[in-house]
Amino acid sequence: MRRDSKMSNSSSFNEFLLLAFADTRELQLLHFSLFLGIYLAALMGNGLIITAVVCDHHLHTPMYFFLLNLSLLDLGTISSTVPKSMANSLWNTRAISYSGCAAQVFLVAFLLGGEYCLLTVMAYDRYIAICRPLHYGTLMGSRACVKMAAAVWASGFLYSVLHTANTFSIPLCQGNTVDQFFCEIPQILKLSCSESYLSEVGLLVVSCCLAFGCFIFIVLSYVQIFTVVLGIPSEQGRHKAFSTCLPHLAVFSLFVSTGLFAYLKPPSLSSPALDLVVAVLYAVVPPTLNPLIYSMRNKELKDLRLDGDVNVEVGCHCHDREMVK
């Protein structure tokens, strides 16, 4: 795609031009309709989980408390990107203001960074519930859960502030056309002057190292979890244990695989069409599918009540009984 006129730095323009999904009016309206359906599905799914967890006292447990936070992050993620893209298609425009672009970068980095931290905390919750059930009440008390949730949101905020400030302090010499349907850091860096983006690349490398540390922690947690679960003699006990772990593992796998490909794929694989598909996969699909994944695997969310022998403390006591035998 041809770049707009060269500009000496980012202060010389007051808007960016986002990637259009289609050129014809019919396809623009089709894009609007598809994104509207996806957005409404995400709002409904995450809204139902939030309402269920808040209103049903049976779901006031650590696992569902973290699931509530996940739904809030998912709602924020999809709301920061999809509505603007829908509006642009509806009104046949590509423009987003400079401040609107900066807000998108901040919100996407904040919410996705927070979600990754939260998925790490949720893995820790599963590890304690299954591998150390006798200590679950102590290690995952209400105060500890609130502190961990606060740390998740604070980490996402700090991550976002650093990346947003660094990205928009870089002079932009390659025009103002962003080859993405929302303002994405890698696409904005493509507009920067030669070598002026090295500080942001360095920050991204540090972020990747920290993310890799969280990834290793989650993998090791699940190695121990599955070792314990496979040793449970009762098939019913194994099923209950898996039912609390598989949704988290599925959400984590979807989030990490799409995110890693979006940010770490080699330049030779980069193209506007591929970048667009990958961005939809990591910024739009997970917030829509996460409620479905969790509701399908958790009987409490499907019935909004406790099954007779399912413990409200995330299966903790059930696993305790199985392993004590």
C-alpha cells in the first residue's frame, strides 16, 4: 500500500489512516455486520459471566473471581478496537485522530498485558488447588486474591505506559498510514525514522523475556498439575480436575499462539492481509471465545448452581479427598 506524503515527525499531522477492510460499499457494510455480530456476542458472553459471578454467591471463589477479571479485560480489549473499525466502515472513512490512536495503543497494551499476567495467576490458582489442596484456603484467601488481581492490573498499566510513551516519542518519517484496522505498536514502528525505534525494540525484548518467564511458569505448573491428576485413582476425580484446568489451558494456548505469531513472526512473512488476519485472531477472537470455552467446561456457569458433589472452592476439597485416600 502506498504511503502518504513523508513527514518529518509525528507532530506534523493530527490523524492516522487505518487499514480499510474493503473498498466497495457492499463489503464495507458486510464487514460492519460481521464485526457487529462478533462484538455483540462478546458483550453478551462476557456480560453474562460478570453478572453470574457477581450475583451468585456460590461463584464467589478464587477461580471465578479471576474469571470475572478476565471477562472485564476481554470486554475492554474488544471495545478498544472493534467499535472504531465498525464506525469507519459504516461512515466510509479510515481516519483516527492522533489522540485516539494513542488511546488505542495504551488500552490494547494495558488490557492484553494485564490478561497475560492474569492467565499466569490463574495457572497458579489451578496449581495450588490441585497440587497443594490442604493449603488452598491459606494461599488463596480473599485478601491474597485481591492483591494478585491488583498486581495484574498494575502490571498491565505500567507495561502500557512504558510502551505508549516510548512509541509516541519516536519521530515518524514514513507517513501516517497504519497497515492495520487499529493502532498497533509494530505497525506504528514501521512509520518511524531509521534506527529511531531501537529503544522501543529494546523494551519489547525485555517484555518478551518477562513474558517467556511467565510462559515457563505456566508450563511447569501444568506439568505438575497433570502429574497429580493422572495419579488420581477415581475417574470422576480426574474428570473434575480436568474440567477446571482445560478451559484455562485452552484460553492460554489461543492467546499465546496468536499473540506470539503477531509480534514475533519473521519480516519475510509479513503482509497486510496476513497481519490483518493475525490481529483479528489475537485481539477479536479470544474475547469472543473465552466465555464460550469457560461456560462449556464449567457446570457451575451452565447451571448457575452447585452440583451436589462439586465443591465451591474450585474442586479443592474434592481433590484433597481423592489424594488423601
